[in-house]
Amino acid sequence: MPSFRVRTRVNAPMQDVWTQFDADLLKKLSPPFPQVRIVRFDGCQTGDIVTLELNLVLAKPLWTSKITDSVQNEQACYFVDEGVEMPLGLTAWRHEHRIEKRDEKSAYIVDKISFRTKNWLLDYLLLPLFWGMIVYRIPFYKMYLNQQTSI
């Protein structure tokens, strides 16, 4: 099963970053293609559901994930979404969204992705697409989550 991890440093306390993981941030992080419409966003707690509509021009498939785990403690906060209804031939999807405390004023956002399709070749064709979609988020994480320091 293909997997990868992307780690981004942001200049904001871990807890402040955690509170901003909502539907508004998801919309801001979505790439220009495919365009994404949020159909349902319950939140980031265990049992919540998130449904997205992907505009693939000729089709608008739904992607539904369930939050299967969510933890908050003094060193890290995270939630895991696992695919329930997925497009692109996906048979499994797991995305761990982790915010790790670096110090009192900064944190790391760590995205861990693993997925599977019905075909190993498709797995490896989709890997750069999914990696690119996560790397695309890095400047937006910094733009929307970094806190300005006063001099």
C-alpha cells in the first residue's frame, strides 16, 4: 500500500493551529483542480463525517470519509480520516492529520497518507497526484496559520 508523510512547520502554538482545522481551512487548502465543494463537514472528532464533491469536469464523484480517531494532549493533536465512499478506483484511504508541539510558539503539521486501489499500477500513478495535493497545502498552512510576531 503506497504511503507518504509531509511535515510543515508553522509559527503558531499547537493548540491555536488545532482550533483552526475546520471547514473554512479545508476550503482554503483545496487545490484548483479538482475543484472541491464541501457537502458535509461534521468536524474533526471521532465519528464525524466529511463529504466532498470533486468536480472532474465530466463527473462529480463524492468522497466521504469518517473520522475514526481523534486525540488531543499536551504534545500532539491529531485526527484520522478513513475513506468510506471514494472515487478514482480507491479501495482504501487513511489520512492522519497531526499537529505536533515544537515549542510554545510553533508546531509541526504532519500529514500521513496511505491508500490502495484495485490495481498496483494505479496505486503508483496516483501517488504523485496525492503527494502533490498535500505539498500544495504548505504555503497555505503558513499563510493562514502562522501568527505574526510583534516587535
